[in-house]
Amino acid sequence: MTAKWTRVGANLRFVAFARGVAVMCAVAVAVIVLAGLAETLISLVAFLLVWGLLAVRLSLIGLYVTADSVRRRGVLATRTVPWSSVSEVSATQIAMKDGTSWSLASIPADAVARLQAASQGRVQDSADE
């Protein structure tokens, strides 16, 4: 059984915009198809479908957590790491034990607070190990 991912951070205005674009593209494609113009406007239908799928992908951008892992979902890539690989969760970044970090610059402050709360007890200093 897989754990449920909980979104803790995202630019909510951007997510709402991307979802709106996806809905509008779906509506436009439906109207074109129902009007019987799909054959003559095939390039527009293809453009709207691609644009709508990209908007759906953009609406999924953000930080997600489970009890075991933290996930950063971007436009082209998703990276998941276990909490044991995280050395610190600060107000500006998530620092990994391997020296890499994820910036939290575009994440709202309340979402960062939720992420820090989720990390409590899961992130241990290297001195504790």
C-alpha cells in the first residue's frame, strides 16, 4: 500500500491559473468537436490539447510529504528523497546531507511552516547519528 502524498507547498495563484487554463482548453476543444469543426481546425485542437496537458502538469508543481519521504515536483522532473537524507528544513531551503538543497523561495510562508512541522522528528542532525 502506498502512502498518501500531502501537498505542503506551492504557489497557489500559479496553480489556480494553470488549472483554469486546463479547464478552458478542455472547454474549447469540446466546443470545436461538438460544432463539427474538428477536421478543419485540427491544428487548433492539437494546440489546445497540448496546452491543456501542460497546464495540468504545471498545476501539480510543489512540495509533497509523507511520513517517510519528501518530494519536489517540477515541470519536467520529480525528485523524491527519504527524510533520512534531509539534514535541515529552514525558512528558505531544504538542505540534504549530500550537500544539495531545494530552494523554498516560491513557497508561501505558511506552507514552509507546515513543511517544518512535518519534518519534526524526521530530520536528525548528522551529530546525532
